[in-house]
Amino acid sequence: MLKDPDSIKQPRVTVSGIVGWPARGAWMLGWQVCYAYNAKNSNGAYVGVKQSTMPVVCSHTGTCYAYSNVTNYEPSPCSQ
């Protein structure tokens, strides 16, 4: 969680590809979303760009969400 969400600079979000992972005895398919940002820490200083990934799935109704309880998900590297 960010200390000051309004301090975000240089945000970047990309979809790097389709991914799959085992979940509840079946395979889940979704997209790997890469995100990066620079934000202030609790001292008010910018700390540099942080980068991470998350799997995102969409239902047949078009609702998309970050699938946060993935245990067997191994992200591939994001492009710069």
C-alpha cells in the first residue's frame, strides 16, 4: 500500500501476454499485467521506480479483476 497515492509519478501499465495457472483443479487463463511507478516514501522522498506484475482474469460478463490468490503463478519478465 502506498503512503501517498497522490504522489505517483511515471506510472506505466502494459499487458505482456496471456498466462495460465492451476487453480481449484482446473486451469485459469488471463493476462499478465505489468505495472511500474515512482512514489514518495514516508519521509516524502521519491524512492525510484518500482515494478511488479499481476495476473488479471475477465469473466464472461466482461468483469475483470486482479487474481490475487494465485499460488502457482510464475510471472515472466516485463519489458522495460
